[in-house]
Amino acid sequence: MKQLIFFSFSIFLLIACNNSENQIIEQSIEQAVDTTANEQIKAFKEINDLLKNDINNTALYLKRARLYQKYSAVPKAIQDVDRAIGIDSLIPEFYLLKAELLKSQDRLKESKEVLDKCMFVDNKNVQARIELGWLALIAKDYKQALDYADAALKRNIYASEAYFLKGMVFIEKKDTALAISSFKTAVEQENDYYDAYIQLGILHIYKEGNLSEGYFKNALRIKPNNLEALYNLGFYYQEAKEFDKAIATYHEILAIQEFREPYFNLGYIHQEYLSLYEEAIGFYTKAIEIEPSYVDAYYNRGLCYEKMKSKTKAKTDFQKVLNLNPTHTYAAIALERVF
């Protein structure tokens, strides 16, 4: 299964506030239920106490905005950034954070408008040009995205994110050679550029040599036990037919966190390459337990049952596939075959 997994973890914070201009906002946080909630309350209280005595301190509003951002309270974060801008409208960092927050809410037009204001305040700002490039990439305006990246690099030839942006544009344009070149330059400028190592690993999976392994291990050097990097490494081993390493890596992932794809891939290896159908069935079953509507797992498990001459169980799985996806041609053919 050629699927790469990405994760985002978010914590939601219940916050109520009342505000008026020129007045510090007291954060009323509802009942704490665990240590994490208590830590959140403490962090906000510290900033609020400081703001009571220094109501025009833009650095504190910015700090609280980032705290809101951390706990996914984006509207509150935007409010605090706006307060900071209202006090001092000439600080580029305020506009950059607001643009980032707006982009996280898919308010892309507003995000661009804020970045344009940032450029008006500081026409030499490298990060604003890079962020405008990302917005252009989202809009699939590849020429504009590359222009922004190049403009950033004219002002700072060592801007690793600008090279990474160019690499992502070249991926969209299906120019693998230029994408690889851009990502390599990014890691030359910043040796701990995790995302660039991940992209380099992915782009080398089907190329000769074992470069993917090194790139993914570099990513793991930066973020040990990262599930995304581990999954990609396991998938590389699988495609390279280094099955012992693939199996060990998938089990390493499952020891950290269970999710359906490693179980599916373990099933696929045991089914397709090792012809160990009973073991494969066990892995597919675990994937189905995690995701009861996992069509591919039902279909492959049905094939394993068919190989083991368990036609009744095979028929049940193929029928389940068709119940979930009536247009699944292969399941329809397989069901007719087992009859």
C-alpha cells in the first residue's frame, strides 16, 4: 500500500473572555481535569498577571497569541495579534504571525492581504516573500511561487525555506530532478531540516541505491521515534524488498502507536511476498478492528481466505467490500470466482 501518513495532534482549550479597548482581558478557564489543563491555566495566568501591570506590552500579547495558537484557539490568537498591531503597527513579526493564523483557517485572501501589509512595513522582509510563495503554491500559481522564492533568495541566499518552497513547487510541476536539487540545497543550508529529508527520502524510494534509508534516518535523528519518518522508512524497506527491516520497523511503529496502515502493510508483506496467509489474515484483522470500514483490508483478507480454501470466509469478506463500495470491480470478480 503506497500511502504516506502524516499526523497532527491538537489540544483544545476551553477559554472564555470579555474584552474592551484599553482594558486587559482576564482569561476565565473552565474546570481543569488533568495535569495538562493545569499547565495551560498556569501559563495563561502568568501572562495575564504581567499584562495587568503592563497593558501596552506587545511582546506579551504576541506570547499569549502563540500560546492560543498552540492550543488551537486561533480566533483568540488573532485578537491578541491585532492588539499588538494596534499598539505598534511597524513590527513585521506581528503581521507574519497573523498571516500564519489566517492561513491555518483557510482564509487565504486575508492572509495575503496581511502579508502585503508586512511588505509595506518592511519591503526587505525575506519571510514575508516566502509566505507569499506558499500562498501562490496553494493557488497553483507556480511561476508566482518561484518568483517569490527567488526574490527571498536574492535578499538571503542562505534561506533554507525558500529552497524547500522551490522543491515543493517542482514536485507539483513533476520535475523530480529540480525538486531533489532544491531539497538538497535546503539541507545544505540547514542540516536539521526535517521536512526536506522526508521529501528527499520519498523522492528516492524508487531510484537506484539506498539513499532513501539515509534521508529517513536523518529525519529520525532530528525527530526520534517520529511516526511519519518511521512509516516512510518502513515503506522504503518494503518497496526495496528488505522485508525483515520493513517488518521490524512497522512493529516499532505499533509499539509507539497503533494505527491501521502498519498492520495493513504487514499483512501485505506476509501475503504477497512470504505467502504466509494465516499471519497476513491476523494483520488485516487488526487493521479492520481499528478501521471497521477498511475496504482494502477486507479485500486482501478475502484473497488470503481464498488461498487457504476458506471459501465461506472469503465470500463474506468480498461481500463486505461490495457493501462498503458497490463499484469495487475486483471484489465483484472475486465473489463470482469463489461461488
